[in-house]
Amino acid sequence: MAPKFKDGDVVATFNGKWVSWVHTVMAYCAFVGALFVGLWLHYHKIVENEFYGYPQEWFPSVSATIGDRYPERSVFMLFIALTSGPRFALVGLWYILTRTPNSSLPGFVASVGIFRTLTCGGWTYVTSTDDHDWHDIFMISYLVATIPWTAGCLALSPRNPVALKYRKRFAGGFFGTLVPLVYFFIQHKVHRVAGAYTIYSFFEWTLVLLDVAFDAVTAIEFANFEIVVKDLRGITRGAGNKAVADAVLEKEKEKQIGQVFSGVFSWFGFIDAVADVYNGFAFWSMLTSLGVCVWYFPLWHMGISGYEVMVMCTISPFLLGIKSVRFLVIKNIRIVHLLSLSGLLSWLAKSPENRLFSAGFGVWMSCLAWAATFYAERSQPHRLEARISAFCLGLLASSIAKFAFYTNNPIWPIMHAPNGGWNKLGLALAVLAMLRSTRSTASSGADIPAPGPNKGSPALAGLGLAGLFFAMHSLLSDSSTMILWVWEGYPIRGPIAVPHGAWTLLAMGFGLVTGLFAPGFARSWTFYGIGCIGAAILTTSSHWFGYYGALALAIYVMAAAPVLISNAARHSPASTFGLGFLVYNIMVLAHVWVVAYAFVPGGPIMREHTDWVQTAMMLLIGCGVFSAASQPSAQSIQKYKGKPNYNPAARKERSYYLYVLAFLELLAIAIAYLRFPSYNYTPYHPQEKAITAGIWTIHFSLDNDMWSSEYRMRDLIKEMELDVVGLLESDLQRIIMGNRDTTQFLAEDLGMYVDFGPGPNKHTWGSALLSKFPIVNSTHHLLPSPVGELAPAIHATLDAYGRYVDVFVFHSGQEEDPEDRRLQSEYLAKLMKETPRPAILLSYLVTKPLEGNYNTYVGEKSGMRDIDPSDWDRWCEYILYKGLKRTGYARVSRSTITDTELQVGKFVVDQPEGSNNFVPEDQVAPGLRFPQIFRGQGVRDHRYHVFEEPRYFS
């Protein structure tokens, strides 16, 4: 008879390792079983993808294997369901094994494990055929949760050398496999390389095997567990009961997780960190919006308007040089922060002028508040570090918000509900965050000095802030900015905005962690040299090599931020933050003048000198490094004060900001996955082999009322059924334009390939191409412009219905520079003449029909024909063609979106050019007709105008 215990008889026992073994066997049976059944029954079907089949592709991906085909789908679902029970048990045993009374990490890891199990069931039982969106949501949630699960298990792993060795190997293999996995997926999806998906599939299967193997290592620790089943009321029958062993397992020695994450987790502390970061997000949202609001006025005045003076709103920290003002601001820091929210309220102002003034006042108060906050916290280094972390994470959060909203920040003054704005929610959260994060500072107004001696020059510290703020704003406030610096067209030879924008965001986070944990290295001249090399590579190189320089620079700038800001906070805020923002403003103007030189006094001096701007930026940061290097290190200061180098409160406070950072980075990865382009685009009328092409000058995506115009542009392009459209005045990747990229939203929403055209470092106002047809090759040109602004052009070759067709998108120089325009006409005419393929020119020519340079663009010199020589009422926009049948031409009014109409032409591939004779619409095939909705009064003030209705040709 089994021995009695006060809480019942032991009726069964089994070793804990069997939980791990059952989980491992069931999981492998699910995947491997489905693979064997699929290869046996549906081999040719499951190796086929959207581009290739057997023999180019000869091994199936995981998703194709476990997908919708019977019976492999059923085999997978059966075994994965059997895996769920052991899986929950495995997570529970791991929590029991690793829990400690003074750490919240085991509970967090266990909750992640449960979440992964539930999301696994989600993507298993909701296939992409059932609901593509939810399948992707569950899948990306599972993959993202794998990161904290793996990291948490490694951190909590008991002191077992064998288990730890295998965990490190499997985890390293898992994350190492992600790099070639992404590479070959892009080779398949973007470059359409035959066989790339097969190689991708091998890495995908490797991930599955390593993921399961990582959890299988728990069998080593669980072997020390014995799971006991007790009969509490004597309900069992028979004599088969076995006694449990009297020996009790010795309690696992508590493992030190790491200083940062040890201690009791406090939700109040975490909420404080979240509020601080959102406060930083609000600051960067207001600062990055100011330039866009200012830009509206010279844009519509076509020159200096006077409103440009509002860029000086950032110099408010100079007021802190007055002791009474400084005392007042610090004592009432919450009020100052709340007053800054006028910048988030500005979307309510109807007139552009009032919106600018409201946004400017918000930036004025916000710069004043943050400078005062840094200064007030200087006496307590851990509190100052927390504020700096919030400031930097606010920039990261702002960039991630723009990553999610196609480079627009949803709480900007140019956004509102009709164009995707989240202004009300953003404002409400900002009020709550500021009420929470501004409850107190280390100083109530008195000038409490920072610990240790104050060394280093305040002026140099201020110059360092100028370079730092300019680098953060100009290069890191949008994840696609530096990617577009290195973009050179098709075929793709470097990063693209999605998904590689997430790499920029990850680099920023890594840089901040480096600055927090290795401040000595962050302020070293060695690291500064690495940052300078990165800046030089970014400025002078293209493709992947140029982007590697961009990543190095992003890491350096974010790492330098804690060092430079904390050093500046030791001195008078007027000498550091006031001077810093003043010089930052000069840098902002300089980096606009490199392209706007034709419109500003003395502009030609800065013409095309982005290299000068980048050099000045790094020299300014170097000034800050020089000042910071003169200051004793934190360890030296602690010795100076006689305090130990150990602060549990500071350590715990830092951990909350790292939790926020981890969440933001996971969010960036999820956004990159969800936004990855499908590349399965089709033209509107393939039956007729029609190409509907348009040209539109979009005036930097700001409409007449200073609202961002992407949504309205999208609607007109979609309703006009454009297969190809050239966009001019489309480069918005500067501080003054908000570091935006309109083409991202249009391309993804309309389902089109996109070529951004010459990048921001090419000093043009921009030209872009959107196409329903694959872009086989594209070359960017800067046409001769000895006097005036640079004239950009794109020469792209499209695969239209199996026939190569060249499309040129071109913006010529200004009316004031006739010699520039003559040289440009000859250059472009030569390009068009040399192509043997059918061609379309979508252009902005600045000439009258049948006069002057028109005869260079049209005729023997170019080989091109005018879409409608009888249309005499043109000056800027022209559509030319050769080698295609032109069937229709229309001019569509702009409404209030921009200052230029949309011109559209219809062409047919593989038919002769035809004549200039007009034909009635009823003699044209339905697929070649223009939409009816724009006749008469049209819709939303868009209508056919000039000749009132479309023209059709025989």
C-alpha cells in the first residue's frame, strides 16, 4: 500500500523530461509528417510559387507544405493540436524552474510563452486562404514573440553548462538564419531570381527545426523534476499505486539575471517611463512638423515669404540664461510642457497662418521645457539619464509612427481625419503623459549643480548639440531618408524603404543602448572616427555599401546623444541648448539652400554642397565630443563624491526604458513585415494591351489649405485608372518638407512599382515613377544646369505585356534660365532618340507648343511625337511618345490638391502609331475609354477641362 500523506495518496509519477520529449516529438511529427505527405502526393504543386515551378524551384516552403492541401494540412493540424498540451505544460514548468521572489522576468517570459502558443494556433487554424490578414497577424506575432522568449530563456537559464551550450547554439543558429532567409526572400520577391525560393525554403525549414530544438533543451533541466499525481479522497481502485520517493529535489540556486533586470517590477515605474517617452514623442512630432508648416509659404509665394523666420522658434532656451526666468520655468515645468501642446492642437486652425503660429508656439515652449528639464535633473545622474533616454526614444517612436503611416506622422498639423490623422488620440495621450511625467524634477527651481567638477567649454557643448540635433532630425527622423540617399534605381542593388527601414530603426536602438551602457566608448575619439567614416560613406557611396555607412552613422549618433546632452546639462542652458538650437537652425537652412539656391540670397555659394553640410555636422558633433572628453567620467565623479558605483534605483529605472525600447523595436519589425510589398500588380485593361499614362506636378504633397494630399492624389489616380504616372516636385526628404516620401503610400495603396528618382543628396526637387508594370531597369539623370536649378530625369524600361517600353519622367529648368533649358532639351532629345524601344515622355518642359525648344523635344532630333499637337494651351506639362498607338488624351482639373493639372494619355502596345485624326468615343473599345465620372462637373472638383472632354485618335 502506498504511503499516506496528509494531502492524499500518490497514484502516479513521471519524470518532467517527458513533457519536453512529447512536445518535441509531436512538433516534429507535425512539420515533417506534412512534408513527407506533401512531397508524396502534391510535389509539383507545393514547389510552385507565383513566378516559377519545377524544375527551377524543387523544394517546398513551410507555408506551401502545411497550407490548404489535403491531407498534409490535416496531418499538420492533428499533430500541432497534440503539441499544444505539452507546450502549455513546458511553459508552466519553465516558470516553476526559474521563478524567484525578487524578479518579474520569469513571469514575463512565461506570459510570452503562452502568447506564442496561442498565436501558433492562430496561424495554424486560420490559413492565408481563410483570411490572409489574420493569418499574417498571428504569424508575425508568433515570430516577434520568439525574440523575447529566446532572450528570456537564455537570461533565466540555470547554471547547467550543457543546457546553456545547446541553447546558445540553437538560438545563434536561429537568429543567424534570419539574415540569409530575408536575403533570399527578397531575391525571390523583388528580383524574381529563379531558384531563390528553394534556397529560402531550406532556411525556413531550418528555422522551424531550430525553434523546436531550442525548447527541447528543457529536457535536461526537467529531468530533475518529478510530476506527482495524488488521490486526495481515495477514489482510485487497485493496488497499482506507487510511492513517491522520499528525497526532495534541492532547490535550484537562484540565478542572477543581470543587474538591470533584477528587482521587483513596478507598474508605476514602467508607466512613468512610457509617459516620459510619449512626452519625447510629442516633442519630436512638433519639431518635425514645424518645417512642413513653414515650407508651405515659400512654396506658394515661389520665393521668400517672411514666414521663414518661424524656424527660429527653437531658440527659446536662451531665456533660461535669465536666472528669474529659469527659476520660474523649472518651478512650473508642468505648465510649460502643457502649453507646448498648442503644437498638437494646431490642426484645429483652419487658416495656414494660424496653424503655423500655433505649431511655432508649441515648438518654442517645448524646446524651453526640455532644456529646463535636462538642466533641472543634472544633480541626479540617473534621473537625467532617464530624461535623455525618453528624449531619444521619443525620436525613435516618432520614426516608427512615420514608418507605420507611410512617412507621415499622424499627429502633425498637416494631418486630420480625412487624410489619416490621429490628432485627437495623440493629443489626449500627450496630456495624460505630461501630467504623469512632469510631476517633479530633481530641482524645484534652485541651481543645484551636477556632481563632480564642471570642465569643458559650454560653447563647444552647445555646438555639439547643434550637430547632434541636426543629425537626429535630418537623417533619423524618418527610416527611409538614408535609404533614399543610396537609391540608384532598378534593378534593386541596395536597401528599399520597406522592409529595410526597420534596420535603420534597429540600428538607432542599438546605438542608444551603446550610449547608455558604454558611455566611455560613446564619447571616445575612436567611436567618433567610426561615425565620421559612416557619414563619409553615406555621402559618397550608393547601394548596400552606402547604407552600411548610414547604419554606422545611425548607431554613432544615437550613442553620442546621452553623452553630449548630459555634458551640456552641466552648463548654463542658454550657453548650451540656446546656442545649440541657434546653430541647428543655421544647419537646417544650409541643408535647404543646397537645393533651393536659386531662390535665396547667396544661394549659389551652397549649391549642391551636401558634402559641406555633412562635414559641418560631424565637426559640430566633434566639438561636443571635445567638451565631453574634458569632463571626468561618471565613475570618477562617484569616487570624487565618495559614493559607491551601485545604484539599484537607477538600475531599475533604466530597465523600464529598455522595456519600452524592446517594444518599439518589435513594433518596427512587425510593421516591416505587414508592409512588405506583394509585387503582384496588374494593369487596368490588359485585354486591350493598354497603357494609361499620366504626368502630374504634385507640389510636394501639400494642398492649397496646407493638408497632406496623398489620399486625394490616390483617389484621382485610381479613378483615372492610371497604369503609369510620373510625379514631379516629389522629393520631400528634407527637414523643411518633413522628411516624407509620398510615393510609399501611393505605391502600396495603388499596387504599383515605384522609382523614387534621384535621391535627396542629388539636389533636385524630385521626379518619381509609379507603374503597374514591372520596372526592368531605370537610370537617373541630372541634366545640364549651369545656372539654374538641377533638372532631374528618370529613364525606365517597363515590361508591358511582354514588350519592353521606355518611359521618361523629366522636369526641366526654370523660365528664367533659357540656356539651361536649351541644353536640357538637347540632352533629353538625344536620350530619347537613342532608345530603339517604344517610348513615352511624361514631362514638365516650360515651353510653348510648336515654338523654341518644343521642336527639339518633338521631331527628328528626338524621334518623338506630341500626344496632341493641336493643344495650344500648354506651357509646362507635355506627353510625347513613339512606337505606340496613341488612342486618347485628357486634361483633368487639379481641384485644390496642387497648382498643376493631371494630363493623361492612353496607348496600345504592339500597334502602329496612327494619325492625328479625332474619332468619336463610340468608335473606341470600352477598355480604351476614359472614365465617365469626370465629365461635366466631375467629382470632388476634378473634371475634364480645357477641351471639356477627352480626345480620341484613329
